[in-house]
Amino acid sequence: MEILSIRPVAGPKDVALYDVEITPHLRLFNVLLRKSPDGRLRSFAPKAFGKHSASFHPELAEQMTQAAIAALGSKAAYDTREI
């Protein structure tokens, strides 16, 4: 799994949008990294026509979230918001 691109976003709960390559044959674009009320970060599938375009098994969602957090950490020097 590889984070291809990550972009911090402004919003009280939304942290970043990212593009991820799950395998060489599967890429997802504009996955949302969001902070939940309990402070945990979670990945959400992009939406099409107001509905999620995919769903993730909890293990895959956690792997994607951890990869996005690591990728975002490399940009942290340029972002003053608290994650």
C-alpha cells in the first residue's frame, strides 16, 4: 500500500484528502481522513452523487488510516493545525 498524494484540508473534523494505491491494480482517489469525536482518525471512501462509492473492511481501513497518518506526518512541518 502506498499513499500517492495527501492534501491537508480545512475543517473542524476533516484532516486530509488522500490518494492511495492498495495494489498495483487498485487505486482510490480523494479518500477522506476524518477525526471522530473520541479523537481517533478514520478513513472514509469518496462520495459519488452524495453516497459513498466504496466500503472498507475494518482492517483495511485501519491500514489505510495508518499509512495516511504517516504520510501526513512528513508534511507536519508545514501545517500548524493539531491533528
